[in-house]
Amino acid sequence: MNNIQIMSKMPWQDKPENCNDVMWRYSENPIIDRYAIPTSNSIFNSAVVPFKDGFAGVFRCDNKAVQMNIFAGFSKDGINWDIEHEPIVFQEGNTEMIESAYKYDPRVVFIEDRYWITWCNGYHGPTIGIGYTFDFKEFFQCENAFLPFNRNGVLFPKKINGKYAMLSRPSDNGHTPFGDIYISYSPDMKYWGEHRCVMKAANFEDSAWQCTKIGAGPIPILTNEGWLMLYHGVINTCNGFRYAMGAALLDENEPDKVKYRTQPYLLGPAVNYEQNGDVPNVVFPCAALHDEKEDKLAVYYGAADTVVAMAFGKLSEVVAFTKNNSL
């Protein structure tokens, strides 16, 4: 299987001997090609979770008209995926209003008894759509979390102080030239409030790779040092936006408090499939698998808004790097 090992059910590949970085790319990247289903122009910025004896996922597949939608997919090993050829069709969940002009950049998390999906939902502009499934066959759509405009809705994997919690990034209706990370709370996954600022884009002089905007990535991971939040940061260069991945540690009980935050990025666009594609120079993490006992972390990220790739790291080393290289 191309030197990939399955340890404790999650995909893994050891660090190459010549690699000095905290995280390293899977040697067989990209794992999902842009034409993996017949209608697709690109498949990227997608979410993965353990499911039954393997994995399930929700994938952003833009078709050849560049209409954006989300599709279910399944895998035995987390590397080789079978993606449905038709997009997810939602039924009414806690609302009759399931209008949607587009869906993209999903995240998925299991909370209590079901898998919750969040995505950027088109409702008079981008906002955060919410839905759920028990089996990745039937899907139910709920009320949008926020007014337009918003992106990068990321749920925590458990309630915090008795409430559901979600990170998001208020934005505008276009290619937003700004963006900070906020947190909001809900008693019921329908009504959201108690909005608090978590983290702002960095000053150019301090950490330029994340000076234009930032947004939460995969579902946060609870560690001994607090919530590990992987995120994307953006700099606006003379050739356009450049997206890279960093990490922060948030307080376990008050996650609007940032304990540490990486000054250098963990992974930036540096190889062909990240630097060349529909949108060049993009590393955009949307999902992560981890095994605390094995000390392993596997991150799924969209590369150049075109394909899906993977990177690996030791969970303890990513936490230590975040603490020791904090902004």
C-alpha cells in the first residue's frame, strides 16, 4: 500500500529521514484527484471521520460548471476513497428552511449520538450551514447558524459548559481581505449566541504568513495543554493570497482564550500540487485524525483548491512546537 501503515485504524507514514519539519507530507499525495468522480472539476477542502470499520467523509466537489456542492464518501483505510457520484440531498431537520445556493468546505464531527456537518452555505451570501446524519446515507439540514456573511464553521467535539460550541470567521460576500476567528455557543444547535473573539490575524511584522486573515481548520483536538486548533493563515502577496497551516492551543474550559499560537507555519505550499492548480499556493486543512496512545496525527487538506492531500505529525511534537514557537 505504497509504504502506508495502518496503526490503530488510522493512516500513517513515518517521517522521511531527510525531513526536519514537525509535519511531513504523504509520499503518495494527492490522495484524491480532481477528476475522482465523472462530473468533477476539482475535489478539495473535505472532511473525514472514523466510521464503522473504516472511515466516512464529506467532500467538496466542484463540477465542470464550477457549481459547488458536498458529496459523501467511504474508505477502508482513509487513503483510498469511493465518493458518491451525486451530491448529498438533505431532508428537513429542525427547520423547514433548507434553501441553499451552494455548499462548500465541509467539516464533520461526531457528538453524542450523531455526525454533525457544517459547511459554507449559500443563503443570500455565504453563511454556516448545519446538518446531521446517523449513517451517511440520510442527511438532515438544520437552521443556518449565523447571518451572512460567514465561513469556516467548525464545531467542538463535545459540549463546553453544557453548550455546543462553534468556531467561525465572519467575512464578506467575496474573496475576503480580512478575517478573525470567533466562537459562538448554542443550547440546541438551532439558536446561536454569546459570540466572542478568539484570535485575530497577526501583525505583518510579527508573522506575515497569517497577517491578512485566519480561519479554523479541522475539529479541535483536546490535549493535556488544552484544545489543539489547527488553522489556516493567509498573506496577500503580489501574486495573490497564499494559504498555510498553523496551530494554536486554546483553554479547555474557556476556548476564547488563546494560550499559545505558532509564529512560524507548520505546513505551507511548497510542492507542485500545492503551488499549481485552480488557485495556486494553497494549503487548507479541513480534517484531522489522531491517536493519542500512538501519538499520531493525520491531517487532510485541500491543495491549490484542486485536490485532497495528507500530512502527518506526532501529536506531542505539534503541541510542543506550538508552545515553543508561540507568537
